[in-house]
Amino acid sequence: MKRTTLESLACALAATTVIAISPEARAQNTPPPAPAAQPAPPPAQANAQVSASGAMTLPGAAPAAAQPARPLRPDADSDHDMFVGTLAIGYLGTRTLQVGCEAGGPECANAAPSGVGTVGLDAPVIGVRYWFTDRFGIDGGLGFRFAGESGSNGGGTVNLPSTTAFLIHGGVPIALGAAGHFTFEVIPELNLGFSSWSVSGAPGVGGLSGSGFHFDIGARAGAEIHFGFIGIPQLALQGTLGLLVSHDSISSHNNATGVRADYSLTSFGTTLQNSPWDIFTGNVAALYYFP
């Protein structure tokens, strides 16, 4: 009986030892190992970077390409296109107005068959130009001259004439083509002018006086050159030649005798008539555009 009990205890101890050292048992009773630590990602740049061109780049974004300098208008293909919708001011040429005077009177010349003399008065025109589109624009200007003369011959005052000239100019420039600094233009235009001439007589004696009316209509053709080739595209010179139909009506009046003479002339011709130098006075304009 005692032996049987000891044998039972020995068998139980042996079974317990086998279970304790069995690999399967150890695998089941051992907790899984902790996962290995992963390396931390590099910290993101918190501040935006500013490129040399001044453009801001956010973190992770590709830097923007540098933008080239833009002209006054992004779609400008020529100097002319840069100033569409802008105003220019400048010199639009000189017009000569004829005023009547009594033939043989002070500074009176070019007597007509009617006995009316004429005096030419130059009126420089200052005006503006505005391009509504790259093809059509408008011109407007005023020309005037006021002069009063006096003198003496040692024995007294000499009466000399006083003159007045006033001109209104209008035009519609049409740009037929533009490339680079060059613009080819045709400019229908009209001019309306008034002039007067007078000289006082001796005390108690009436003097002499005259007047003139001028109207012309026609068109010019020529080129406008911008100075963009030297970095000043706002400045432009225009040279033109044209055909005009003009009408002048002049008269003179002797206030002492009451004699009045009238003369009118209608002509058709080019704008370059008197001398070749007229191309620099009546046919050349200078403009400055304000961007």
C-alpha cells in the first residue's frame, strides 16, 4: 500500500517536469516580444521659403519659376500697341492762316486782283491724341497767335498792325499696320480757322482792318516712330504728307474811306506747297504718351 502511493507521487513529479521543460509549453506560456522602435520621420519645415524673385514657396511645394518683366500691356506686339487707351499730348504742326489787309498798307503784301492784300499768320497747334483701339484714334488741337506791334521813328509813334489767329484742328488717325517702333497711319482731318488784322490811323482818322476765314478737309499718310529703340517708347515723332481741299475767305476794310474789299479762294493740293522746309513745320508732329 505504501509502495503504491510512492510510485504514484513519483509518476506525478515526472509528468510535471516534462511539461515544464517542453518547448511547446514554453512557447505557449512566453509573452510575445515588444515591436522594435521605428526611426522618427524628419521634422517638416514650418516656415515658408522666399525665393530670390520674391515668390513665396510653401513647404513641400515646388518653387515657382521667375516671371519676366511685363510690358505696359501684356499683349503688346509693338510700341504702338503699348499705348492703346492712353492719352498723348504734343505739337501737331503749324498751319498758316491768310488774313485780309488793304494793299499797300503796313506789312500788307500779295494783293489779289480785287485789291485785297493778304498777310500769312502762322498758328502752331498744340493738341492731344487718344487711341480707342489699336486701329482707331482721335486727334484734337488748338492753334493761336496774338501779336501787337508798336514803334517810333524819332519824330513820333508809328502805328503798326495787331494780328490774331485762331485754329481748331480735328483728326481721326487710323493705324493700318504696326511693327516694332514703326506705325503706318492714315489721318483724315479738318481745320477751321479765324484771323484778324488791324492798324490804327492818325488821330481823328480811321485805321485799316482785315479778317480771314479758313476751312480745309483732307487726309494725310505717313509714319509714327516711337523712340523705344533708346528706351523711351512714350516719345514719338510723326511725319506725314497729304491732300487737302481748302477754302479761304478774306476781306479788308478802310475805316477812313469806308471802302471794303472781299476775296475768296478755293484750292486743292498737297500739304507741301510753299517750300521744302514746310515738311518740318506743317507736316511733322511730336507726341508724348502718358502710360
